Amino acid sequence: MGSRSNPQVSELASRIFIELASRVVLAPAQPDKPKPAPEVLARMSFKLAEAFVAVDEEHGSEPVTKAYEVKLSDVGGT
């Protein structure tokens, strides 16, 4: 699934990037752990978005309801 052909992936990646970038900027600096470059965050955002959309589509293909036998006594009848 190409992210350029799927606007859903691009939109989700943009939201993920904004969240990741804000967390990185607001995190306290640690001398032994440099902050990731914006390009790394962008790539990670697209990978996460693609994975999420793929699983969401896979999950969406499953039936929402299953066949259940409902008796009148189950719904308060006599």
C-alpha cells in the first residue's frame, strides 16, 4: 500500500508526526541520548500509519455481528 496513493495514510501520518514531534521537543534533554531528527520521526510516522490502516482494514473485513439465537425469555418475555 503506497502512502502517496492513500490519503488516509498521509493524514494519519501527519497526526502521528505532530504528536511525536511535540513529545520530542517537550522531553527533557539527555546528554547520552540525542533527540531523533525530524526525518526519522516522519519515516516512523508513515510506517506506524501504514501499519494501523492495514490492520484497521483487516479488522474491518470481519463480520461485526455474529448469529445469535435470541429467545423471548432472553428479552424479559414469559
